Amino acid sequence: MAKSKKASGDTLGPVTILGGGNVGRALARGWVEKGRFKASEISITRRHSEKLAALREAGFHVGDDNRAAIKRVLSEGRALTGP
């Protein structure tokens, strides 16, 4: 993935993580800790979304509907794609 430059204080969001298991949760938390995204800019999905309750409380958008999560990101005019 190409590196994106950002101005100080700007973020790259929104973004959706499909699959909020160990790796998805670690990515989300890491991006917020490093200032790449705000928690409110990240949607995370998981079949059993109740397992993402801690992330919901931290301000992330969580759910079990991949399509709805993608629509949320696309409606805000940006999409991040892989290589």
C-alpha cells in the first residue's frame, strides 16, 4: 500500500476493517494510538459484534454488517484499497 502524507492534525479516515478479530482490533487500536485515524473514523465488523463492545465504548463504529460498514465509508467520499 502506498504511504499517504498528511498535514499535522489531519487524519486519513474514514476506514472500514472487515473482521474484528485479533488482527483487526490491533490495527484499529494501533492506528488510533499513532494518530493516523480517530476512533470515530473507523468501522469494524465481526460476526459476533458483541465481542467488540470495548471498541464501541472507545468510540469505534462496530457491527456485523459488512455492506453497511462499507457504505458508511463510501458515503463520506473516500475509500482505502490494498495493493
